[in-house]
Amino acid sequence: MLVAENIGKRFSGVIALNNVSMDLPGGKVTAIIGENGAGKSTLMKILSGVYPDYEGRIIFKGQEVHFANPKEAQQLGIGIIHQELNLIPDLSIRENIFLGREIVNSWDILDKKAMQQKTQELLNKLKLNVSPDTLIRDLKVGQQQVVEIAKALLTDSEVIIMDEPTSAISDHEVEILFSIIEDLRNEGRAVVYISHKLDELFRIADRYIVLRDGQVTESGSMDEVNHDTIIKKMVGREIKTISKVHRESATGELLDIRNLSLATQNGTKKVLLDNVSLKLNSGEILGIFGLMGAGRTELLETILGLHNSSSNGVITMEGQPLKINCPQQAIKAGIVLVPEDRKKDGLVLGLDVKTNISLSTLHDIQQAGLLSKGKEMQLAEKYTASLCIKTPSPHQQVKNLSGGNQQKVVLARCLATKPKVLMLDEPTRGIDANAKNEIYKLIMELSEAGLGIIVVSSELPEILAVSDRVLVMSEGKITAEFSSSEANEDNILKAAIPKTI
Amino acid sequence: MSISKYRSTLTKFQSSIALFLLCLALSLLSDKFLTVDNGWNVLRQISVNICISVGMTLVVLTAGIDLSVGSMLALSGAIAAGLLKFGIELPDNDLYIGFTILGTIVTGILTGSALGFFNGWVITKFKVPPFVATLAMLTIARGLTMLWTKGYPISSLGNEFGYIGTGWFLGIPVLVWIAAIIIAASIILTNKTSLGRYIYAIGGNENASRLSGININKVKIIVYTIAGALAAVGGIMVTSRLDSAQPNAGMSYELDSIAAVVIGGTSLSGGRGTIMGTVLGAIIIGVLNNGLVLLDVSPFWQQVVKGFVILLAVIIDKVNSKAE
């Protein structure tokens, strides 16, 4: 249905895509795979009209086309769900979905009723249980991604490109999305699916195309490959997924949280956390799994002291009760958080690697009240070496690093504070398989060094791979606890699904 | 490679190059421009704007803005002048408090600091956007200045006080010394201290800074307090130079200082910029003002030209950052 011929693209001299040819037939789901930086997103942006300047030709249903902007592509029938969220926070779900293609009546006045109805239909289809009038800023990241998907489904696109559509949503929504993809395939549409989650590709894709360093290196049917061979094709060598060597490492209680509760501040009195109690031993990796809206992120944020005014509960560290009213106090007490969204909450993107690493520990690199460049470089070099952060130099701006290396910079900043408890929220979101394994390895090494680690994740394989113990959250409560030997996908999911709807 | 390197060097020094070309053009157009007297004159004129603009730079680096600097300057200057001239009389208690020159200067600067602190407190405690909070302070402080001076200038403050504004020390005007000390101190602050680092971090990403354990509110309050204090220093300088505290002193100074900050390459969305950039920006505006006067351009046209220069500076900056 859509054919790309000899596509090439450069960014200020750097070749992003080189002579890429491929064909996307209708009625099939095609997986595009490749490591971060292989050119997947660039290629999709060319196909959907975001980048009008490129070499080569695009042929759509037998005719050569050239899109000047995304709207042209959309009108011809090519829709895209972008990896980054492209939503306007202060507009409602309805307004975002219809942005630029509003339904108007014969007087050119917005037909709110029709749009409301259509939005409601889409939300029902995607089982997102919120009003179409909800502002985007009031939604969690996962819910926003569902809105992004709804946006792409609004028009009758013949080619639908999904660039990491599931990076922020939990397995429950993934199932819904997959059933929708099935429908699209059965209707004869061409679906392009990009994801780092290989398990998803095996479930949903019919064909694959491998991109490496801006070139197509291989393509074929998904039946012919398995997990290991596909990773090998992606990176050009073999990597094994790390799985945990289970051990009895827990050595004494570190953190004890009792009856932590949190209510929403905006007067609706909704309970976000309901008497959550948990214990963490030093040297232990505690995995917390929950579906969207279960209160995972809120739990970590509350422990860090971000919701001081609307929460209560008792936090004890090594037998000493803690008073945590703000992140400074948490960090002082030895609790740090690697947040879910590293670009929004983790890094100062415009500053360089060393500045980001030293940000929480400037008092350690002072000399006579002034910052010492030498000590700062030492600190940065220590962590770039020990965490294997790939950067040309500590003076590199973090925005130029890959996702995995950015994540390691956040981790370095947290570790520099010499924490006792390390909390990680979705530690491998949006980073490639290779970097993922490196992060898992780091987490395990750190726990062996005696840190208590809490890993919150919506990816079951991740939870199962790293955890010594698994807690499951649902609707702000802890609904189950499993040892690593008891935990499996079935019993975790069962505990995670909300009882009330 | 060498071309892009050449280009980035050019970008780095674009303000300096622009200033050089401006000076070159003015010295060709007017024989009065490139004289020692005129040089000192320009430097004295811009020293006040530099003081204010340094404070403004710190505020803008945190992604804020301070519209009240001109009014804070006026009130601080007027309070210093009033206390110096009249002291405080409390006839009921049969009490008179006289002020030394140092006492009035300290009180003036404390006034500015208090106003700035109030700005910071309102902005952090009640989450009032800086634009609105300092817009309110702009009229509050101006009104207080009118009340304090009853609408009349406070003049004839004596030669000793006038030394600040008109005196020379080691062959350099005192005003220029003050500006130089403030520049040096603020460069150390921004490059060498934790506070400086926090200012850049907050402007770059406030969420990440909060999660890193930075006390955002404290840093912001300090920054607005510094901006108020430096506006007060400017107020003392202006008052001493004119030997008079004018009720409408510092009117629209906030615009000149924002212009200096912007021409100096500081991003209004925070996190990016330097003190030296702002100093260059202030010098460019000062030289431009001086040159247009020397060339007998009408004050009305001067404003038009200045506006276009600001636009040009920002457009060049945008084009450059796109090329990167």
C-alpha cells in the first residue's frame, strides 16, 4: 500500500537515513526494529509528512506522493501516533483529538455535541474511563498516551504508524490496543508498529524490518525469528536478557512505611493512596507492579515528600522515625528517586553531564565556599566510569545523549548523594534492549552493595526479572505480595486488576 | 568542520563584534565620540543600568522577570535622600534621629532588599506569576515614592553624598567602580557558587531541580531580593549623581535592563545566559544612546532605533540557535 524508495535524510551533515527502501502492505502489521538512533522515528516522520525534505520517493497506492506537512499526509490517509506526546495540556481531551480538524456546522461554528459524542465513542473503544472534557494536564502520562492513540484512530487512515505507543501504558491498555490493531489489520489497513518491547512484536506483528545505523539490514516474517535472533539482528551481535540470580541477601530492615495515605488536592477527595504499608530490607530489590492509576508513582512521590500537605503516614528508617516534608529532607535521610519521565523531572537538559551529576551534592565539591571545578570533574568522571555513561566528555549537554545514557546520568546524580534507599520509577522506559540490560545489571550490583531498592514498573517481565519480592498495587492499595519464587504473570495481573469499575 | 567551528566562534563573540562595529561607525560619523571624556561619560551613564541588569539577569535565569526595578530604584533613592536631608522627626516623643551618609545608604539598600524579598515571597508562597507580582510592585513602590516625597524632588544633599555619583577614585569614576565590583561579584556568584548553579538549574528545569533536593523557593526569594538590593544601589547612584531624588526616577528602567539582558543572549525562558553577555548588552545600549545623541538624532527616533536593535539581537540569536 505504501512503498518507500531509496529514502535518505541528513541532519546538519549527519546521515540519519541512507537509501532506505521498504514496502508496507495492507492487512499486515509490520514491525520496524532497531536500537535507539537507528533511524526509526526519522523514517516514520518522513512517511507522515513531519519532515518534508528528504531524498527518494514515497509511493502511496501506486502514485508518487510528497507531503509538505502532516496534515496532507493525514488527509491522504496516513496517521501517526508519535513517540513523544503531542498534546496541549490546557485543552480538553475532545479539543485535542479534534485539533485542526474540528467539526463545524454550516455557520462555521464548532459543533461541540458531535465532537463530544465522537470522542466519547473513541474513549469507550479504548476503555479510558474519563470524561471528554478532562484537561490533558489532569491525566497521567499513560492516559495521555491513550488519548494520543484515540487521536490517530479518529480519521480513517489506511496506513497507521505507531511509534512506541505503549511506552507509558500498562498491560491492560496494551491488550485493548492490540485488539484494536487486530481490527485494523482485518479491515485491510497497513499498520506499522515500533516498540522496544520485543514480546509485543511477537504477539502483534506479521513482518519485520530491521534498521541499523540508518539502513535496512534485513526483513522477513516474524515466524522465522525468535527473541534472541531478533536482538542479534538489531545490534549486530548477541545479547542475553539478564535474569536475576536469586539469593537470600536481605540483611536487616531498612525502611518501614506505615499507613501512608494521600488524597487529591483539588477538592474531589479522591484517595490516591489508601493506608499503604511496606517494608524494605537493605540489599533487597522490591518490585512494585500496578496498572495505570494504581498509585505507583504517587507512592514514590509521597515517600520523597512531594505531597507533604495532603498525605500522612509514618516512615521509619533503620528504626528512626523520619520527618520528610520536601525532597531535600528525603535526600538527607538517604532516600532518592529516579523519576518516571527523565526529560520532564529528571534532568536539566540544557546543562552538561557533570553539572547534572553534581546537582544534588554541590556541598561536597565546595572549597572555601566556592565550587571546585577539579572536584566536580572527579565526581563526574567517577560516575561516568562506574556506570559506563557513554558521553564524549563530561562537558557534553545531556540533551545530546541517548535515552539509556540520560537515565544513567539521573542515576549518577542520585547515587552521588550516597543514598540508602533508591527508588526507580519505570527505570527502562523508552530505552533500547542493550541499555535496558545494563540498567538491570546496575540495579543488581547496587543491591549487592547494600542499597535497598524499590523498582516501580508497568512491565511485568521487568518486575519478574529484577525483584526479590513483588508488591502489587491497585486503586491506591497494596493488594498482594509475592516472593520472587511465587510471582508469575498470572497471579500478579490478577491482583492488579481493579475490583470496582 | 573548520567552517562550523569558525561559525561557533563568531556566534560566541557576536555581541562584542557588534559593539566594535557600532563604535567604529560612530567614531567615523562623529569626532566627539572617540574621546576620553565621552568614554567616561558613557561608562558613567551605563553603570546604573548595569547594576539593575545584573539583578535582572539572575531573575531571568530562573525563568522569571522583574518589572518593578525602576520603582524600587526610585523608592530606595528617595528614602535614602529623605533620611539624609531630614532624618526622622517624632515631635510627639520629642525625638529626632539623624542619619549619616553610610546609614542612609544602608537603609536605602535594605529598602530595596525588603521590596525584592516581598516580590519573591509573593511569587513562591502564593504562586503568583513573576510578571504579575512585579507589575503590582511596580505601581506599589511608585506610589510609595510619591507618598514619601509628596511628589517633589528631594534635592541639595551635600557634596559628600554627591561623591558617589560624581567623584573619582584612582582615576576612575566611583560609579564605574561600583558597577565593576557588582559585575565581579555576580560573575563569581553565577559561576562559582552553589546558589549560582541552582539558579541555572531552576531556570533549566524546575521539576528536576526540586527532585534533586534544591530548595526552589529559597533560591527564588534570594534572587528577587538581590534584584531589589541592586535596584536600590542603582537608586543611590542616580540620586547622588543628580544631587536629587526625583519622584519619577527610574521610570521605564525595567525596559532598558530587560533589553540589556536580551541583547546579551540570556533566554527569557530561563536557564541560559551570562553576566558578561548582559554587561555587553548594557554597553551596546549605552553606546547607542550616546551615539544617537552625538549625531543629533531626535529622542523620538532614538526610541525607534533602540527597539529595532533589540529585535535584531533576538532574531540573530534565534537564527544562530537554529543553525546549531
